Amino acid sequence: MLYIQRDEDGNLVRVEATEFDQMTGTLPADDQEIQGWYANLAMQSSLLQLKQSDLDMIRVLDDLITVLMTKGLIRITDLPPAAQSKLLSRNQAREALGGISRLIVEEDDEIGSGLI
């Protein structure tokens, strides 16, 4: 038996294995509504994981483009104007943060060496 909480419209908003203060009822674990609840949670988790990997891939592509330009295999002018603008904007933001990250690394180095 699982303990549930429903909203005003009767939709499941919480499912727990143990009783909790806001529970509004119970359902058997094999109930279709419970199965749908857990399937939805799994889907949300997968979507969140995919979204995070998208952010990671953006950084990979950003670095790949930088490497290709550094090696002279492509020029920024080979890209469409919108892509050029986005890359330049990202590079400026990363450079601005580079100064901050260098300060953090320097502080870490000093702490690690016992200077502070």
C-alpha cells in the first residue's frame, strides 16, 4: 500500500511508501494511477538528464569550434552571421569569467601551500 496526496482537482501530487502529514489516501502499488505516477517521474528524470547533457554538449561544441579555428581549419567568417555573433558573445563572457576563475585558483593554491 502506498500513501498519496491529491490536489483539489483529484490529481496525484505526492506518493510515499510511509504515511505523511499531508496524505489524503492510499492506493495499492499495482494501481494504474500509481504506475502512471512512477512512469511520469522516470520520464521527467530522463528529460532532466537530457537537458543537462545538452548543456554539456554546448560546451563541447564551443570548445571544438575554438580548436578548429585555432588550428586554422575554419574561420569564424565561415559560419553564418547569427552563429558568429553567438560565438563571439560566449567567448567574451568566458573571458570575463576567466579572470574570476584565475582568482579562485590562485586562492586555492595559496590555501593548499599554507600561505594563508
